[in-house]
Amino acid sequence: MSKSRADSRFELPASHAASTGVLDLLSGRVAASERPAPELVDSWAKEAANGSPDAQYQLALALTKAGSLSADHRAAVKWLKKAVMKDHAASQHLLGVLLARGQGVRPDPEKAVELFRAAAIMGNADAQFDLARSLSWGFGCEKNDREALTWYRLAGAQGHIRSSLAVGRSYARGIGCEVDLRQAVSWLRKAALGHNAEAAFELGEIYLRPDYPQASSSQAFQWFSEAASAGSSEAAYRLSLFYWSGRIGQASPVQAFKWAKRSAQAGYPPAALFLSKLLENGEGTARNPIAALTLVILTTKQSEDEADRSEAELRERELSATLSSSQIRAAGMMAKDAESIASFVASL
């Protein structure tokens, strides 16, 4: 169980009433902007003072997102406590988040989980998700993956995309349950159809698993494409390998280079090392061993993961053994001048 310390992994809920009133919110009309109009905040303040828990919640949420002033955050806590006394589920959840984050109030993981549970029982999907995460992490409670899965499922059944992703991952990995790839695919599809890149990537991984009866390289490629288009650097790397190997058709070094470059530019170290091999061999681009070594040197210096850094160091030794001393010096100078892997890759 975690100690009494803040945890920023708990996010503030999205605002749904930037240009609408409380009645609009309750009727399901959702606004796009995160910043409510001043006159709307004034309206909430008046309604909150008159005892409306919905207005107290909206006012508190607006105060938490207004900036970093501690006075605003303390005021948000004051209004939330009033709404919580009326069993307002969204306020229970938001107050729990503030207690978890230590925002406007002293961190109290146990109380945060108590509020998450109260709101979750009332059917609040965000609270169900945060309760499940607390149980998964042992935050403010004993770690319990099986119970966490129950709450993830309940939230996912309400259309909570990140919960559906969590359920899918649980079934794929056997966390809190037995491995069940059919269930994993079912839940991950729900999340992926909500344009979740992580879920699409997970689906691609499952379709490559030999223990999945419906394993299919073409299906994996489709989901990796979805994930890469949605911004997944890891999926972009997988696509580059598909194109390079010709796994589902004729090999395309140009496409392999394109997707490896996109992934490396987004900061994925394995893609940067693969891109260096394409540059070294002139696959999909003009041969450029100096740029290849530059990229490897940058990856060695900037990788935070020890395994990635070790792989880069090995690649640096192997590539350096094939180059002249002048080429190695040139690569070193280029790496020194480069601001980052992303900026260097962008110049290729």
C-alpha cells in the first residue's frame, strides 16, 4: 500500500460545459472547449452558493483548471466537499483526484480511494477507472488485480475507452484473470474503435501471437496501420519492419524508411537503430553511413532505457568497425551539433 504522497498519474476529468450551463450538461449537450466563459463561471458561482451540487462541481472543476494558484485549488476543495455531502458522484471522484494529487489539499491516498469507491458504486465511470487503477497499483489500498479488473469492466461497459483498453490488456496478459485472447480482442476492439492508438497496437500484437487461433499477419498490419496513423511510434516501427521484410506482400524499402523515420522522430529508440541500418545499407534512401553512425551515437547518449542504450552501444561498435577514422570523426561532430534525435532525423 502506498504512503501518503501525491500521485500525478491521476488526471483531472475533462470539462464538459465550457459554453453550456448545468442544465445543458445534464441533458447531454457537450461543449468542445476546456475553458468556460467568465459569465458561465459567474452563473455557477451563484448556483453553487444556492446549494446546487452540479454547479458546485462545475465551479470546482473550473477552479482546478484555472491555473496553479493554490487559493483556487483550496476553493475547489471547499465546493467539492459541499457537493460530496449530497452524494454527488462526480464531485466524489474529483475530490478523490485532488486528494490523490495533493492539489489544494494534503495528499491522502486512503481517503481518495474511499471517494473513488463511493462514486464508482454510484456508477461514475471515471471513478470506476481510477478505483481500478488504485487497486492495480496498490495506491491507498491493498493491490488487488482481480477486483481491479471488475471495475475496469464496469467502466468499459459504459464506453470508457481507457478502461476497455485496460480490460483487453488484462486478458491478453493474464492480469487478475486467466489469459483469454478472444476476450482481449473483443475489449481492445471497443477501445480501438474509439480511436485509441494503444488499443490498436495491442490488437496488432495479438494477431501476431502464435497462441491466438485467429492469428493473421494481414490483420496485424491493419491494426498497426491504425495505431501508427493515430500517433503510435511503436506501431510505426512495426510497420517499417513489415514493409522491409515483405511480410504481407512485396517488400518496400521506401515505405520501410518512411515509417522508421516517423517512429525514430517520435523518440522510439529501436526505430532509430533500424533507421541507422537502412542508412548504412542505402535501403529506401541514399546510402549514408556517417548519418547512420550519427544516429546511433545520439541514440546511445539520449536513450533512457538501459536495454535500449546497451543495444545502441553494441550497434555503435559494430558500425564504427566498418568506417574510417575520418568518417567516425565526422559522425561525432554531427552528433555534437544535433539538438536531439528528432531534429537530426527530421533533417534526413
